[in-house]
Amino acid sequence: SRLPDAASGIAQDRSRLDQRASAAVELLRGIAVKHAPAVLASSFGAEDMVLIDLIARHELPIRVFSIDTGRLPEETHALVERARERYGLAIDIYTPDTRALQIFVREHGQNAFYRGVDLRRACCAVRKTEPLARALVAKGAWITGLRRSQSVTRSEVAVEEFDGAHGLPKFNPLVDWSDDDV
């Protein structure tokens, strides 16, 4: 008698996941219409792969971009290529300004971010913040795979936020998804 109970539980989980995916697609569709051009910022983590899959399968007019800090593992580069091939998507890659990065590394070393908070912030400014700012120029909104359950610092993340630093709406369609949902 346990087998039917297990099958019922699996069916309920699948139904709940289908509802979550449908809600995410509807949100993405609305973002694409109301905030064109919209972009997905992808680090190619599990959440971002879910969003890429939804965008591609539903042919949503949302571009995908990633920031290559110059420190990404080869596995990430390989995953970018696999995603391009599988989904037929153009994925824009933004890199740090070469001159700014050369100056930072010359003055502080390749691994300066390990030597304190100030150097970590300076490194992030060169490797992440500036390329992100370029990626968001002339965009109507950006989308991330942030989820509340990822960490304590993300527990207050909303589905829709306003990113004052970049002057545009930021959406987190998977905010309420669990690890199992992803």
C-alpha cells in the first residue's frame, strides 16, 4: 500500500513544480513585454540553468549574459558552450577592462582579494561591478536566479526590486523555489 502513496506524492510534487515553472514563465513573459530589452545575468549555476531552459523552451525574447572575471574554472566555460549549443542562444560574455585589470594585478597581485576586505572590494569593482554596469547599459530590466533559501543574506530578496545603482528593475523569478525545486 506504500507504493500508491509514494506515486501520489511524486505526482503532487510534479504538479507543484509545474505550477512554479508556469508562474516563472508568465513572470518572464511579462518582463520581456513590459521591460524590453530584458537580460538574464547568468553565472551558470543551477538556478540560472533553470531560467535559461525556461527562456529557450518558451522562446522568450530575453538575452543571456555572463561575466567572465578571468578567474572562472574551465568547467564554466565548457558549460557556456554546451548551453549555446543545446539551446541555440547567443550568450553575451562581458570581461573586465583589460587595462584596469592589468593595473590592479600589477599593483596588488593576482590573488589580492584574499588579503582583506578592501582589496576584495577593489577586485570585485574591476572584475565584476564594471562589467555588470556595461552589460546593463540601455536595458529595461535584469533577471537573476537569486533564491531566499540560498543564504541568510538573501532571505529578504523580493521577486521584483529596483536596482538603484543601475536605475532599472531587477527580477528574481525563482525567489521562493527550494533546492529540490531547482
